[in-house]
Amino acid sequence: MFKTKRRTDLILNTASYIVIVLTVIFAIAPIIWTFLTSVTRDLQYLPATVTFDNYINIWQRSGFPTLILNSAITTTMTLMICLTIGSLAAYAFSRYRFRGRTTLLLFYLVIRMFPVVLLIIPLFIMLRDLGLLDKREGLALAYTTFLLPLCVWMMKGFFDAIPIDLEEAARIDGCTRLGALVRIVLPLARSGLVATAVFIGIAAWNEYLFALMLTTGQGSRTWPVGIQLMVGEFQLAWGQFSAGGILSIIPIMIFFSIVQRSLVRGISAGAVKG
């Protein structure tokens, strides 16, 4: 009986490791292939010679640094808007009980249910009338329309897990409601704030449809649109295309390396809470 159980556990463990290895290979194989394509002149699985001409060409001739800068500035503004407004709204939903609270929360979910393509025409008209069309600020506001509900719902969950007694103790000591939020609640929800920022940042960094429809000039165009414009009618520079993809994920990798511990704690806290 004991030997049978050990054999069953061994088979299950082996199968689990095989599934994990296959999943990892499936996840990283496209990235490896993209990198190999970016360091060769011809489309090959294993390049005969390694060259970084594709990186030099896309960096010097295509305006790619400007595209990356535009994406970084737009993503940063989107993060600031979503985290500021979203944290305040999530705190209000978490701590206050008022009429229409549940309906308003569901309304945020309804916004996420609609395809973002339906928002393009109204946003285009609104940004044009406000003079924000084809500007980074306008693009950040457009991103906020579908990322703010995500921020509110995520931050509300983390705020709900923080005991209200801590805030009441701070208020007894003379702290205001806003002061309690800034000095007590947000530091305790730091991991959740980082996790929320990562999800919002990735979505804003990789967004393509709004960036395509709401920008026309090089001064505000982001890197996904710039990469798409490299596609020619009769040819496609696979090497430069792949080099652009690799360059575009470097900022995300750096960001992850900085916040990975807080991100894991935030996701774990959300999982335990659920």
C-alpha cells in the first residue's frame, strides 16, 4: 500500500514537472525566437552570424526613441491619473455606505463590458473639442476611461482587507480622514498599489487601438503604432520589426525587476483575501 502511494505520488510529481516545463517553454519560445530574428539579417531559426545592425537601424532611422519616450510619458500620466482618482474612489467605496453604492460599483463593471472600440468616436470628438487630440495628455485621458474601473475594483479589495480600527485610532489622535488614508491606509496597501500599477502600466504601455485612432503625428505616437507602420505593402523588415519588439519589452522588464517583490505580495494578499 505504501509503495503504491509512493509510486502514484512520483507519477503525479513527474507529470506536474513536465507540464510546468512545457508551459515555460511555450511562454518563452516566442521571445527567444524574436531575439534570434533581431540579431540576424535573414529569417532563420539559428542565425549563422550575429549582428546588431537591426537595433542600430531602428534606433537611428525610424524615430523609435521618440516612440518609446511617448509611450513612457503617456503610461506615466495614465498611472498617475488612475492611481490618484482610483485610490480615492476605492477608499470611498470601501469605507462609506451610501445610497447607490452597489449600483455605482456595478456601473464600473458595465463600462468594462463594452468593447473599447465603441468609445473611439465619442472620445475623438471630445478630445478634439478640448484641444487634446493628437497629444499625450489626451491619450492618457482616453486610456483612463477603461483602466480606471480596473483600478477602483482592485484597490477596493485591498482597502477592505485593512482593519478600520487603525484609521479610527489615527483619527482619535487628530488625523483627518485624508491624512489617515495617506499615512495609514496607503502604506499598508502598498503591495496592492504596486500590483494595480503593474496591471495598469502594462495595459497602457501595450495599448494600440486608441493610440492609432487618436494620434497622427510623431510627437505623440506610441511604440505599438510605430511598429505597425513599419509593415510595408510588399515587404516586412523582420529583423528591425523583431528588434523593435525586444526594445519595447526592456522597460517592462526593468519595471518588473524593481517591483517584483511588492507585486508578489500584492497578488498573494489578493488571493488570500479572496
